[in-house]
Amino acid sequence: MSFTIRSATTADHARILALNLESEEMLSPMDAARLRDLDGMAAYHRVACEGDEVVAFLLAFREGVAYDSPNYVWFAQRYPRFLYVDRIVVAGTHQGRKLGPALYRDLFDFARASNVDTVTCEFYTVPPNEASRRFHAAFGFGEVGSQWVADGAKQVSLQVASV
């Protein structure tokens, strides 16, 4: 079956929350109120669907929003213009079907159309997220810093790619 990518709607929120929960060990937690807040700040919030079912999502922010993520703040202090990938999640049942790359290609197209030449993100190095490291390297991301988060329980690699 083919997939479509479209803007997320409030009708998608329950499924987005379920997908986030499924991958929470590699993401930050998110409840319905937090998702509403993030959706309101997001420059890019799109979903990949198989038929009517949301099977993946990507949430990203531009500079200048009041997002309290320590990783977003790190980039905001160093880059005047950027698009920050907060999270990308693909349902476990749909991994390996090229949905992540499709969402990233769409995100980079969005960045180009928005005259943004820098995309930023992070992934855990403690605990290690080797799949994310390989995925981001394939899109040209490179490390520009690192920091400890979650009260020192986790370390992230802060990454940048040129659009």
C-alpha cells in the first residue's frame, strides 16, 4: 500500500500520542496538553498515513518560539535561523518501509521553501541510539555539540545539516 504525507490535524492527536508512547524510551514524554502546545508552536507537523491510519509523524520548530526543550534552547542560542526536529516517530509495524526518509525529504523541501538553510536535531548517545545516528548521517547531519539531559541520565548529540 502507498503512503501519503499531510499536515497533522487535531483528529490525529490520539494516534500521535500513541505513537509517541510506543517510542518514549528514545523521546521525551508527551501528553495531550503538551501535544496541543507543541502543535501550536510547530512550523512543521506532518503525518504519514497508510490509508486513513497515521503510521508516522514529524514535529519541527523554527527559531523564535517559546519552546522549553533544553536541546531547542541550545540551538536557539547558537543559530539565528533554523528548523529544529523535535521528534520523528514511525510505528513499529511500519519501520523499514522508508517512512522516516520520506518525512525527512518532505521536511527538507519545506525548509528550502521557507528559505531556511539549517536543519537541527539531536539523538541520544547515552543510552546509544545507533539507528538514529545512521539515519541522520545519511541525511548529512554532523555533530556540533553534546549535552546531558533528563537530570544527567541521558546524553544527546546535537546535530546540524545544511539544506
